Amino acid sequence: MEGASYARMPRVKIRELKDDYAKFELRDTDASIANALRRVMISEVPTVAIDLVEIEVNSSVLNDEFIAHRLGLIPLTSDRAMSMRFSRDCDACDGDGQCEFCSVEFHLRVKCMSDQPSMLPARTSSVLTTLLFPSITLILLSTTLLSIGLIGGCVCEYRGILIVKLRKGQELRLRAIARKGIGKDHAKWSPAATVTFMYEPEIHINEDLMETLSLEEKREWVESSPTRVFEIDPVTQQVMVVDPEAYTYDDEVLKKAEAMGKPGLVEITARQDSFIFTVESTGAIKSSQLVLNAIEILKQKLDAVRLSEDTVEADDQFGELGAHMRGG
């Protein structure tokens, strides 16, 4: 219709929120926006991860490359990663790690002096880890950073992430540089363990057809669903929808209804403008911050698209002059 506005105002409703888990509804938008948000969360929200490792001494059973790879995959808390610079864009350093704007430096020095396998507990890793730029408070994932093996005869409540076990006389000394990056460059920078969304299902039972079934047939039909979507009321003996979101779009109940000669017993449709998101964070940033950062990055991308459209219009209007003024 002429003059009608197709602008949408998406709404978000939080269902469950923890440091490493979030579940929310995204309504009044379409699948393109939902999928764009999901992809940004996985691959374009920046975090900090170890990117360069210089090993001075390594007498452990693992070679240098193996240890460097394991260090890179350890999630580092990255609450302020958005405000850091990418090392490739930093004009304050030459990329050697000695820069407070784009990198963080760690030092690890540990040696096993006993006959028992040696461990550096994650909770005490800060003793052996020197942070040269403490103004960047984005390191140490609660109790998870550098753990080396097992404590002999000691059962720890939380061991952290195991890097390598050291026997008596074995030693590990290294320097590590953590830099800002995104999951599109390498998975170690991805802050998301999993990000999924599903269309919100709408389920309507044809009560008239359902009443034509016996109690045993109702049980068979309810049990045909692989997940617990339906239930029989013990008092009224009527079939109820108890958890529509447990439906996995497997069509099993539809096939069962047709096999029973009752097509149209239930109608299941997916709402095209309502999505249920499940977000699990690696721990680098909180799940809530992951969603907020993704929305901010998505807004920046849309602004860039709008700017490029304006640029194209300027080129159409001014021709070669507009391109020349931009240096094109």
C-alpha cells in the first residue's frame, strides 16, 4: 500500500540468563535478521586469545607447537575487548606485543621438583603469570587460565584447563602474547560455544476430531512424539499441549494422525516472525554481553551499508567528481 511503512521494531524477551547461558525470544522480525544476529555472535564478536608464544624452556612430553596450540584455545576473559585495537590496525606498536592498546603479555615459569606429577592450579596461576599492562582488565577467566598437570595426592574442587603434566625435573618457561581477534579469523577467538534459534511453533488440536479417539488411541498418538509436547489430562482425559517448544518439527504426530485415518487432528505451524534463541558462551565474555556486543556490531554493519548506498547515490549524482573526492 502506498505510503505504508515496513519498518519493524523487534522485541526481545529474556527467559533465562546466566553468566555462560542465555535464552531469549526475538519477535517482530524475520529469519534474515535472526540468522544475521546468530552469525555475528559466532564469528564477529571480538575476544582476546593467545596468538604468539615464545617458549624459552620446554622439557615436558609435549612439543612446543602442541603447547602453543593449547594455550591459544584457552578462553581469556575479554570484557573490554571491544575497546581494544586489532594489532593489524594499531599504529602505536610494531606488533611485538609491547603495546597496551592491542595486546596483553603473559609469562609462565614452572618446574616440578617432586616425584609426584606437578600442577599449577588455575586459581593460583596469577602468581606465575605476569600481566605487563594491568590497565587492561580482561584476563583470567574466573578460575580458569593456566593449569599444569595434577596435584599429587590432592583432590581439587576445580582443576581448570589442563595444559601439560610435568614429572620431576621437567620445566616450562614461556612468554605469551594475547591479541584481539574474531572467530571468522580463527575459532579460538569465538566467544560462543553454541548459538541456535528455532521458529516458535504454534500448535492447535482439533478437539472435535480428538474426541472421536479412544483413550488408548490418544495415548498412542501422544507417545508417537519423540519429545514431550503433549499430555493427557488425568481428570478430563483430554489431550493438552504442555510444551510446544519441545516440538522439533519432526512431523511424527502428523504422520501418526494420518495413519490413524484422522488427518487434520493437529495443525502445527512455525511463526515466521518469532524466534527462540539459545546462547552458550565459552566464558570469554558473559552471555548477556555477547548478545549486546553482537547487536552493536550488527548495527555498525547496517550503518556501513547505509553509508555505501549514500555513496552510490552521490556517484550517480556527481559522477566522476564524487569518486575523485573520495580518492577513487
